[in-house]
Amino acid sequence: MPHFAAALVQWYQAHQRDLPWRHTQDPYLIWLSEVILQQTRVAQGLPYYQRFVEAYPTVAHLAQAPEQEVLRRWQGLGYYSRARNLHYTAQLVVRDWGGQFPTRYADLRQLKGIGPYTAAAVASFSANEAVAVVDGNVYRVLARVFGLEADIATPKGQRAFAELAAELLPVGQPSSTYNQAIMEFGALHCKPAAPECPTCPVRESCVAFASKRQGALPVKSKKLKIKQREFSYLVFVYQGRWLLRSRPAGDIWQGLYDFALVEDPDEAPAAWQAVLATAQAHPLLNLEGPQAVADFPLRLVQVSGVYRHVLTHQHLAVRFLEVEVLAPGLAAELAQVAGGEWFTAAQVHQLPKPILIANYLQERGVE
């Protein structure tokens, strides 16, 4: 075990990436980086981290920002509950901790959205508290090197890995360096696919290498159930304004803005059903110019192809139907039925939106 820790630290000192959050012991900045990097690759998360630090250099700046502004800056990272928890926790730290971000593991665990891994990372990296970090990279390294077959999807398996990780912490040395080392080793060397075993510094004692089970470890039995959904977005436009609404709680993209949505045509309002019927009568390839919508002062301007959007638990098939509204009375009625508002292009740009909506608007020259 001492050899294992020493070998990884030596490897880390030669191969570590130069990342900005490794040049600070500010617990707020470390926490910010950890939240951004949850479910996000470093290359994608780095620009977001830099923009957040520029906009919110202290936890007080983040706490004072409107939630909608925070969500807008988060746009494109996904898992938007992270952004809402980020904002909530910042306000909690300002209110209950006088703006001083805690560094003790026990204190960090009391904050919303901070689980065992994030608390260990902040406590270790900011104050060198002797707590072990266990993320996906650490699970993989420990499972392979020590041949640990406990199921990481179960509480029992997670406890087994946490206990082993704690035993491996080097005594009398900074926990920060070792924790960074094992995480970096898993990210760059002991990768999920094609691990670099020929140059591995702990290859001689690696159980998975000896038994050729690198691809079988770690064990994770739980499989996600993927829900298939079909969305038809009605993109209503009236005198240069766009109708968008804030998405409700209880579904994906809570608090973000999208268009009037039809998922079940049988439950759609009459005007929306009429638009769908017009689109069905004039399929994408046959839609030549705007089409009048029967019985309503509307014109169907264009119908998009199908956009495929993949979320962790859901796969979406989405099409956009752009509709020009010709009467002010109907514009007001549509906004009321949709639970939305009419926004100028400049206002639309400032709204927090799912990346799917942002990409569509960008194609239309609005975003």
C-alpha cells in the first residue's frame, strides 16, 4: 500500500495537467470547479469555470446574482440542478457562514448539493484534511489494481471502496497531492477503455492486469432505463417577438425557457392541433412557402427535420414548427394558454435555455 501511493504521486508529479483550480486553496473556487466538473469533461468544463470565476470571483458575488443569470451562464453544461444547488449553497454560505466557505469535511456535508466526494475534495484540496476522495476514476483504479469486485452501484460496494480509499491515504503526507494523483491517474492513464497498462507504474501488482480483466472492473450492475419521448415545439412568432415559457418543476430543464410544447396531441389546445394538422397535410419536403392554418389567423412558416437529443435517462426526438401569428388577440390568448411571454430577440438571447433550444435559435439567427 505505501508503494501504491508513492508510485501514483510520482506519476502525478510528472504527468499532471496544469489546471487553474490546482493553483488555489480557496475552498469556494475548488468547490466551484468540482460542481462544474460533475458529469462534465475537463475540456468542456474549463471555459465555464473561467467564465464563472470572472463573473463571480467570490461566493458573495455568486449569492447576489439572480438565479436566471446563473442558469444562463450554465447553459450547455446540462444537469441544471447543479446550477440551482450551486446558487442556493452560495446564498447559504453567505447567510449562515458569514461568506466564509467552510473547509472541514463535516461542515461541508451539511451544505445542499455537497455529497461525500465533493466534501472530501474541498476539504482535502483546500485544507489538506485527511479524507479520501472517491469518484468514478478512483473506483476504476482501486477496482483494477486491488481486484475489488464490490458493486459500485450499491451502498455496500460504495462503503467497501470508501474504506479501501481511506486505508490508502499516505500517513504524514498531504492528502491533497495523493487525492489529486489517483484521480488524475484514472482520468489519463487507467482509462475506461484502452488503459495504458504497458507503462503503468503499478502494473506488477495490478490484479486486473494479471488476470486480463481490465474491461470487467469496476463492477456496476445498475442499468439506466431510457425513456423515449417525442416533442413537437410550436415556435410562435408575432411582430418580431417569440413566445417562450419557463419550464415547470417535475420534468427535465426545470426553470429553463422553451417554446410551446406538444407531446400528446390529444391534449393540445385547438389552435395547436390545427397547426399540427397543417404540418401533417404539408410534410417537410412538400412545404412550399407559408401555409394557412384552418380556422385560425396563423401561418405555418416552416417545419424542421427531427433533432435527436440524448439525456441520461431520456432520448428525445424533436421537431420545430415555426408559426406566424397574424392577430393580436390570438397572440395574447396563445401566451396565456402556453403560460409564457412574448420576447424580443435580444430578450430571448438573455434567457436560460436548454442547449437544444439554443441551437435551434442559433440556426434561426436569434441566439
